[in-house]
Amino acid sequence: MLEKKKGLTMNLQNIIEKIPKAELHLHIEGTFEPELMFEIARRNNIVTRFKSVEELRKAYDFHNLQSFLDIYYEGANVLIYEKDFYDLTFAYLLKCREDNVVHTEIFFDPQTHTHRGISFKVMFNGIFAALKDAEKEWGITSQMIMCFLRHLSEEDAMKTLKEALPYKNNILAVGLDSSEVGHPPSKFERVFKEAIKEGFLTVAHAGEEGPPEYVWEALDLLKVKRIDHGVRCIEDEKLMRRIISEKIPLTVCPLSNIKLCVFKKMEDHNLQKLLQQGVIVTINSDDPAYFGGYANQNYIKTVEALNLNVGDVVQIAKNSFQASFMSDELKKSWMKKCDHFLGTSKENSK
Ligand code: ADE
Ligand code: ZN
């Protein structure tokens, strides 16, 4: 149970904790808590450059995306066996259960592992088995989205796509992540075209640190169904009109944006402005082990700093289902469940 936070009524905090939600922007490698990392390193006889959990946590002081990515890739180096990937994924799903995340569409980065000699099969089987177990045990549904690392070549991404083909029935979409600036979506136009031909849906990180032009490219060249982050869309009026009229959701990650200095402080975040203008905004945790909180903590910190009300929380939770890749029937049913929370609020504001 989360502590009551200053500025949030118990009622609003309770609604955030209880309302069902989908998480659509989550890197499974970014859920690697230091305690589990040390445990897996120990059982795999790997010596890390950090001596303790505390020392590792102290290093989580980022000034931009790249300073985070360097540590994030280093952390993933201790994942060797199927069980390691299983344990990593299952630990995240336990957090979903705590936070009432009932559906998740997780990113995984095959190249982070295949480049270290870990097979696609080992990585995939470990993650997939945990997802299936959580569905069986708790009814949490999920999908897998395979991301290409944009700092690597288009050729490498194409090779990864080919490696994924035997698993394609269980990978719903492809995405694009890692260092954004200098690696525009256009670099991967051919790979995404091929992925679409093979039946994958597409998403991409764009407009996190990169300019609105990258969002245009993701829409026009990669044919994405959602934009991951996309907070810089607001700098381009024509782009805003497009994402609103075409109902292109943004998977926004507030704590990530603060930790990576996209905004100086939460009070400066543009999520409320996006919401008020009619963008389908969702709240997600991105890399929660590194950024200080899972789904509910992201909701709480955002609601508190931007003074959002019950109506906003219900809208954001509904958006998470609307923006998901679930069937229309399931979307409707979860959105209806969210609407019940409007009725449970004694006050329709804070
Ligand atoms: N990989 C993991 N987290 C990321 C982020 N926020 N942006 C780009 N690539 C990522
Ligand atoms: Zn991300």
C-alpha cells in the first residue's frame, strides 16, 4: 500500500490504486531492480563494477537519455539463462498485480542480448513463459513488442527481424528505441516496411528528446499506431492537429521525463496540456527500476504535481485501454469498469 502523499486526498489516491489500467510503454530490461541484478550476477558468477546495491543506486543520476542508456545496457549483461529472463519478467508482473495493471504490452530489446551471444530463443522463452504464468495465475494479459536499437545499423535491425520470424505469432509489434537524436525513424523505413509485410504492428519512440520531425517520420514512414513519449509534439501545431484527428495515442512516461531531464520538474510537464487539447494520453513507467516508480507512482506524482482530478485519472486509465492492442470488445469492457470510478468519487474534483 502506498503512503498517502501530500496534496492528494485519500479518495483520489485510492482511485489511482484501484482503477484497472494498461501499461503500454515498459522496457522489460528497465524493470531490473538492483537487488535482483545482484542476485542473478551472483548465481551466474559475474562480477559487476558496482560493489553493492547502494552503490549501484547512487549511479542512477542521469542528465539525459544517453547517460541512462549506458547504465541500462550494462545492467542487462548479467542476464544469461532462460530463468534469468523469467525472473526479471515475473518480478515486473508482481508489480503489475500490486498496481492493478491488468494488461501490459512490454518492450524487449533482442539486440542487447544477441550481441552478447545470448540466443533469441533463450531470451524470448524466458520472458514469454513468465507472461503466460501471470495470465494463468492472475489473469494479467500481455503482448510483446520487439524493439530495434536505433543506434545500431538498419542492416542489424533487418537481421534481428529475420531472427524473430519463427516467434512472430507471439510478437505483436515492432518498435524503435535507444538513442534518439541523430537516429531518425527514416533510418529504419525498409525494416518497418518488411515487418508490416510480415504482419507486425508498429510503434516507435519519437519526440522524447528528438524534434517533432521525427514524429512525422514515424507516422508517415513507419506507419506507427502509437507514439512512445511524443511530448515534443506540442511544439508543432500541425502535428498536434494530426495526432488528435487521427487518434494517435502518446505513451507518456512522466517520471522518466523528469529523471532524464526532458522537463526540469513534474510541475513543468505538459501532460495536462496534451490531455486538455484532446490527445489520447496514457501514463506509463518506461524503466521503473531506474526512474523511481512503477505505474501507480507515475500516476500519483503526475496527479499531485499537475493538480489533476478524478475525471482526469479515469480518462487516462480509459485511454490506456483505448490505446492498447486489445480487441474492441475487451477495450469496451475495461473502459466501462474505469467509468465506475467516477461514481465512487464523493467529490468530482481533488
Ligand atoms: N530504452 C529504454 N528506455 C528508453 C527510453 N526512455 N528512450 C529510448 N530508449 C529507451
Ligand atoms: Zn521507452
